[in-house]
Amino acid sequence: MAQRKEPEFTHFDAQGNARMVDVSGKAESMRVAEATGTIRMSSEAYGLVKTGSMAKGDVLGVARIAGILAAKKVHELIPLTHPLLITSSNVDFAFQDDQNLIHIRATIGICGKTGVEMEALTAVSVAALTIYDMCKAVDKSMVISDICLVKKTGGKSGTYIRGEHRG
């Protein structure tokens, strides 16, 4: 039986110094990452968002644009990430009425030499923060949670699907 290779931290050199990974020798491939997260809020804030009645305007429309923009700026926010030419970016929302919960899903794609997991996770995070910002006058107790990678495809490591999200 083949022995499994231990994963290595690629963002450190042999001396333990931080470095940007050299991807110049990697082949380009189609890569897609999908991340999700949630924001829970009071019934009053939830109702205002759902009906589009929040005083600051279209909360989810602004959060969608913020998430897409954030995905394009990851290399400016997170050290050692590469600037990427994103080819597709979607941020979607779903309401869960029984818990005053908004589910956020970001799907980011590229044809490139490195993955887009950080871009998808950042899109969800910034979309959630934007919702918080636009609703905080009504509810400061909102909770952002459960931000995670649910799927990624492409690249040397292949496909990853989070266990509880397998369909």
C-alpha cells in the first residue's frame, strides 16, 4: 500500500521564513471555489432586509457587489496571495425565515495557476460584513458565522467537497 505524503506548508522556506509560492511552473487549469456563511439578525432587521425596506437601501444588492469586489482584491488584503484574473464571480443569498438567517454563497472561477479558495471565502466574509454595516442601526447584535469552503475544483489537488455538503 502506498504511503500517504504528509502535507507541507508551502508559504514558508526551509528556514521558516514567509514567502509567496512560485506558481510559474504550474499548468493553467479551470479552477472554481465555492464558500458559504451566514448572518443571523433580529426579526425586525431581517424583515427590513427581506422586504428591501432598510433605510440605507438595497442591502443584498450592495452586499453582492461588495463580495464580488472583495474577491478581486484578495491579493491586497491577504499577504502572500497572488493577484488573479477572475473569470467569474457570483454572490447569492437565501433567506431562512424560522431563524432570521441569511445564507451567503460565493462562487469564484478562474483559468489560472493557483486556486481561488481565498477569493470565495473573502467574498462571503465581506458580503456578510456589508450586511452588518447596512443593518447595524437596527440591530447591533447580528452574528456572522459558519464561513467555510464547501467545494473547490481544478489544480493539482483536484476536487474537494466538504463532507456535510456532499449531494
